[in-house]
Amino acid sequence: MIRNTKRTFIFIIAVLFLILGVIGLVLPFLQGILFLAVGVVLLFFLFPNLREKSYKYTVKYPKVHTLILKVEDTIGRILGDI
């Protein structure tokens, strides 16, 4: 039960970040790209297919791929098991 609650909470937070990111693309005082990136990375933990597709497309760009792996590792340590 706690795992489902945690997954639901992370999903809600990810959607809020995505909404803030879209709003931030329009408003000049919000960093829209940053919010979008955080929302997408949070969704990586909930949807393994999305994570695999990101690996498939970023493996062409080694610097971006290693950055994504580092960010996922850091967030994974913070969130724990999902």
C-alpha cells in the first residue's frame, strides 16, 4: 500500500512539474525547461518504457546520456524503492 501511495505521489509531483514547465515556457520569470526536465525524469521512474526510449535516443550523445544516468541515480537515491 505504501508503494502505491508513493508512486501516486510521485506521479502527481511529476505532473505538477510538467504543468509548471509549460507555464514557464510562456512566462518570463519561470524556468520552463528546468521544470519540464524534472517532470520527465520523475516520470522515468514510473514508466520503464519511457526510460528505455530515453536511453535509446540519448546513447548517440554520450555527454547527455551520462548526465541522464547521473540525475536518475541521484533521484533514485533520494526517492528510494518505487
